[in-house]
Amino acid sequence: MKTQLKLSVATAAVMAVSGAASAEDLTLCWASWDPANALIELSKDFEEKSGHTMNFEFVPWPNFADRMLNELNSGGKLCDLMIGDSQWIGGGAENGHYVKLNDFFDAEGITMDDFIPATVTGYAEWPKNTPNYWALPAFGDVVGWTYRKDWFERPELQAEFKEKYGRDLDVPNSLDELKDIAQFFQGRDIDGTTVYGAAIYTERGSEGITMGVTNALYNYGFEYGNPDSPYELDGFVNSEDAVAGLEFYKDLYDTATPPGSSNWYMGENIDAYKSGQVALQMNFAFIWPGVEADANVGGGKSGYFPNPAGPNGQFAQLGGQGISVVSYSDKQDAALEYIKWFAQPEIQSRWWELGGYSALKAVVEDPGFATSQPYAQTFLDSMAIVKDFWAEPAYAELLLAMQQRVHDYVIAGNGTAEEALNGLVDDWTETFEDEGKI
Amino acid sequence: MIHTPMDKIAKATPEPMARKVRGLSDRTIAWIFVAPSIFLLLAVNIFPLIWTIRLSFTNYKVNRPNREIDFVGLRNYERILTDSDTWMTMQATAHFLIWTIVLQVLIGFALAYLLNMKFKGNDMWTTIIVFPMMLSPAVVGNFWTFLYQPQIGLFNYVVTFFTGGDPSSFSMIGDVHLAPWAIVIADTWMWTPFVMLICLAGLRSIPDSIYEAAECDRASKWRQFWTITIPMALPFLMLAVLFRGIENFKMFDLVVQLTGGGPGNTTTLTSIDLKREAFEKWRTGYSSAYAVILFVTVFGLASIYVKALNKVKER
């Protein structure tokens, strides 16, 4: 008996020591925004269950890509887990920054069939549409619209709008209708304050205006290239339809946005909307929980709708990210443990409750999901129509060229839409030539 | 007998080492003392410069470690110098550089001239005026975006108070014609005190006896200003121009915070463009060539200017 007791104590001690030895300090890198705070809360469960400690490195969006891509390119060991932007997936895979997860998924029974298809293609696959996975879809996001429902419901405004446009003041069914509504509110006096139509993305420095203008371009017929010949750009990027889409965005900016909104992105749009400056705002879905909770515009005063259709279809710019294991990390096993934990349906369900947009089908296809939040149905509808920007390893060059060309035309008013898109074709062609793709 | 600290050091030196040092010439000992500095200079300045020049002849991209590096000759230089966007950023930089220097020198000298006159509260005003240059450029850029806001910005209200009209009728940072002036105004607000301090030092270095002699010769104040004040303060003025020229050629943070280089490329200065090429597009070879071109330009202009400054000093 005594011997048995000694053996038990010794075994327990060995287990405790081995447990302590395998407990790691993990660092997860992401952008600094509301969902990141939700993830800290969510991750407490992982710490409790695994014994690992979670640290977080969050960088504000305007500097997120700079800071984190520097970290990856230098082979830094700061991040064990990276929730990187969807466009990084090509570079992450080809430059060896991310660990390929296929074997891990197979071993742990994680299947990409369980996730929303657009998020798998957008956040996890490289090359696109091949079963090579470098991330687990972590945060589904998409550009959509928020509007002042309380203003739309005012009888006097409804009557005036109906008289002017011959239809009800309601959620727009097309981009043209959206522009009408934005123009209707532009410069209007509401409760003694001058308000404006729409806050749209116009930011120059990082990715803002591109993330905005694509919502018009896609729906007018812009294509990234010939669907049968991927890097054939001429006639697709600068098609007549694409030119019309770019002209639409400029007209929206010129006639229906607040003065001085020439360099606005997510933060500025949120501020303009919450402070009651605008009737509509374009923004990623991640802001919707914050809008609902806001004292000025939440609690039923706001409504949500997907990006309206254009003459050639209805699409919306994909946002969101996947979670990857950084190949330079010395704690890859613990990092994989985190991904395994994160992929569980109950954790994903809790993620949604805390304000994170789960991409797991089991969560979003749950019968109660669509009514769980006022914006849940809009999120589902929007995720069904997503398109994403290039995810090539050279995406940054492609993005910055588009930022410059579009900003130069839409905001600075230089040249024509056709010249801007022809210039973009030249820039992108040069990049792909440098990359040896054409 | 030990008298001096040097004697103490000599006494404390172990005998084997002392024997070795005794055999060294003065020149060798001098080299031993200078060597660490030279080594640091080579490692921190010269080697990176040579490495940058080497990279400028390649298509190297730091974010593509697996890609083969090709020698491309002068192709990067040719592409930069024939790119109309590069020349636009050069023009934007020249506009920014010239106007900030002109305004800062004029206003800075005028303020220094006023402060050089003895009056009550002189020191307090000096402290208040230098306050802007104590702030971080990023902070200055950020709060000027608020000052320029058409709906709530103080700047628009002040302008329309004098000119009439609606404050939200113009946007300083959204208008292609006004944005270049928006960055000039913000930089002038921040750095004029610096020029003022240098000018003040120059004015205070002029001996009163010279003015007294001029008074005896019945020289007017106007004549004293042009024949005494300006010539004697000129080396200081030129120094201020040199400092502000070099600083503003590499201006980055204030402008990025204020306009992000926009609208379009209107306020994209060369430093912003270079940073985008090097650390956003990751075109390392291309950006190295760009850096070399800028280095040669600044170094060449600064050398010519320093020669002129020395000539003025010798007069």
C-alpha cells in the first residue's frame, strides 16, 4: 500500500512536471480593433484548458500590414499565430511564412467543408481553388452598408422622397438607388444639424479607397482578368463597364459625401456615422455589433443591408482573415493546439456571441442565427456575394498601384476614369512581368 | 612620485602591457584610439551605403527570399528617372521645400527681430512661440487634420470669417490645389520657431558697439538693418536654411498623418514614395536605386550650399 502510494505520488509529480514543461507562452498577432478584444476574452478558455498562456500583439489597421509583414519578412519569432489579412495568403505560402495545415487538419479531423466556402477560398487556400490550406478561417468579414433607420422612417422625409423619386424611402435595391438616397440626404437639415449622404472609403495611404471602389466596380462588370487566362488584364480591368463603375464611385463621392472626407477609412466612417453626420455608411461588417451597442445610433435606430446590385451583378468586397501558424515560431505544436481548440463548434458559437464573425457553417446555418442579431441576416446575405482583391505574393504592389490610380481620379479629379484604369492595367502588367507571370 | 592622473594610470598599468605599449609609436597608439570609431563608421554608415549601391543594380525583393536575384544593370535607375510619377513627387517635394523655407525664414526672422527688442514679457513670448516645435510631428499632423476639417475645423472658420462664405465650402486636404499648401502651413507653424531661435542667436551675437558707431555716423535704422543686421545675421540665416532644407527633404511623418500623400499623388513627397517602394511594395533593388538618387541629390546640393555658407562666413 505504502509502495503504491509512493508510486502514485511520483507519477503525479512527473505528470505535473511534464505538464509544466509543455506549457508555452504563445503570442497571437492581429489588428487592433473590437474583435481582437473579443478574442482575448474567448482565449481565456483556451488558457484554462491547455495550460498555455496567451499574449497578444495588436497593431492598428493603418500600420498592421507594414508592421506584420516586416515581422514575417525578417523571419521574426514574435508571433506564433498570425491572423493575417486575406491578401497575404499567397505571400505567406510562397515565401514560407506560414505552416501548411493540410496534414494537421487531416489528423485532427478538421475539414474545410465545415466552413463557408468563400472564406475557405479567401482566407485559407493558396493557390486559390486548390486544396492547399495555410490558415483556418477565423473571422468572416465583408463590406456592407449601415443606414439611419430612424431617419428613413420619418413621415415627412418619406413623403418628400416619394414625391421626388416616385418610390419609398427604403433599403436600396441597386447602386443607383443608393446614390439617390445619399444625394437626398446630402446637406439636409435634420433636427437643426446639417447632415450628409454617405461615408464611403476614400483613404489614400493603405488600402481604403480600393476596398471601397471595388464594391462599385464589381457590380458594374469589372474583372481582375480574363477568367480563362488569369493575367490577361486589358479589356477586363479597363472594360467599358469597369469605367462606368469607377465613374459611379466618383459621382457618389462628389455629390453625396461629407465635405473633407477625402481620406476616410473604417475609423472615420464609424465616427461620422455615430456622430450623426451621415445617413449611410459603407463599412466592414465587424463594426455592426458596435453600432448596435452605441447610445446614439444603436438600439434599433440603425439598419443594415448588403452592397446593392449594379447593372452587371451583385457582389461585395471580402474582408476578414484566417489564422495561421508562423513557420518561424519555436512553439508550433502549442500554436496548432490553439487552432484545434478554436475550430470547435462550441468555441465558434461563443466567438459569434462575443462579437466575432464565425465562418463555421454549424454556427451560421443554425436556425436561430439569422435572428440572433439585427445584422445577422445581412451578414449571411453579404457573405454569399463576396469577391476579393488579388492574393498574389505581389499583392502589395498591385494594391498600391490601384490606390494611386483610383485616388488620383476619384478624389483629386485628375484625368478620366478610362485613363485611370488604363494606367492600372499598365501598372499591373509591369508587376506581373516582374513576377514572371506573363 | 605620482603627481598627475596620467602618472597614476601609467603606474596602474600592468608591467607586461606597459612593456608592449612602450614599444608602440605615437602614430600606432593614435590608430588604436581612433580604430573603434572608424570601425563603427564603416559598419553603420559606409557598409550600408555600399550595400545599397550594390542592391540598386539588382531586382532583389526582400520579401521574396526564394527568388533568384538578377543583375539588371542601370534598369532601376532608368525606370525611376523616366517615370512621370517620380517627377511628380519631385515637384511636390520642391514645392514643399521652397515654400516652407521661404515662409519659415521670413516669419522666423521677423519674430526673432521683434523678440530681440527688449520689452516686458520677452522671455515668456519666446517660450510660447517655441512650443509647437516641442510636439511630435505625428501629433501635429493629426491635430491639423482636425483644424482643416471643413465642418468643425478652426482653420476654415477663421478663413471664412475674413473672406465670407460657408466654412464647409472648401477642404484644405481634399482639394488638389489646396493640399500642397495645407502641408506647407502645418510645417511652417511647427518649425518657424526653430528658425526663429537660430536667427535670434545671430541677432544677439551682433555687438551693440557696431550699432552705436552707426548711430554716431547718423545711419538710419533702415540702413543699419541692411548694412549691419542682415550681413551679420546672414551666416545664421543660411545655417537655418540648410537645416530646414535637409529636414524637409526627408519630411515624412507630418505629411503622412495629414494627407497620406493625397489627394492622388499631390502631396506624395519623395520620402513617402521611397518608403512605399521599399517597405510596402518591397521592391528592394528599385528602392535602393531611388535612395541612391536622392542621396546624391541631397549630398550634391548640400555640398554646394556649405561652400557658399563658408564663403559668406569668410567675408
